[in-house]
Amino acid sequence: QVHLVESGGGLVQAGGSLRLTCTASGRTENFAMGWFRQAPGKERDFVAAISKTGGRTNYGDSVKDRFTISRDNAQNTLYLQMNSLKPEDTAVYYCAARQSIRVIITPREYDYWGQGTQVSVSS
């Protein structure tokens, strides 16, 4: 069992940056992890994912070259550095985890989810 807690969300102006953190209650070195986001009235969308070792990553088209996913397995922590933020990035951001050797981009494949953190980008 893994308990995930996101932090680092907030209100930022367009063009600004935020760094999200997802802290796990247990060891995560065997877990693929990812970030997803959900805006009001919309489906949960893939943002970024990372393999259990951190050696492989994948990004959603809308965030490529702006967001960076990383992890520190010694600290059981997942990060999402978000730069050049746009109003359309406004959403609740969730981290997720699943024991796997793959990079997983589909929400339904994940077993564990955090409660989410709100990111709001003003124009």
C-alpha cells in the first residue's frame, strides 16, 4: 500500500513557474509514477510519467518542452517542474503510482492516487 500526498500548487501568472511535489508513504523504487490533471467538467488528462528508475519519461503533447518530471527514490518523492505556465494549465494535478517496469500514461492502469493539488494560472 502506498499513500501519496501532492503539494506545491497555487496561483501563478501566465509565464510563471511552479514545482509540484508528490511524497509517498512507502518506498517507491519499484513503482512507475505519473502526473495527471483534471479541469472542471473535463476528463483526467495525462501530463507526464516516469519509469521506476527515472531513466525513461513521457510527456503529454501540451506540456512537452515546458514541464519536467523527475523523482528521488531515496526520498520517496516525485516532482513536476512546470515552466512557462499558461491559463489552460489550470487544473487539479494528481500523482499516481503502480508497481511496474513500464512508463504508464493511462490513468486506469494506476493503482494509487493522491488527493490532488490545485494549480491556477491567471492571464
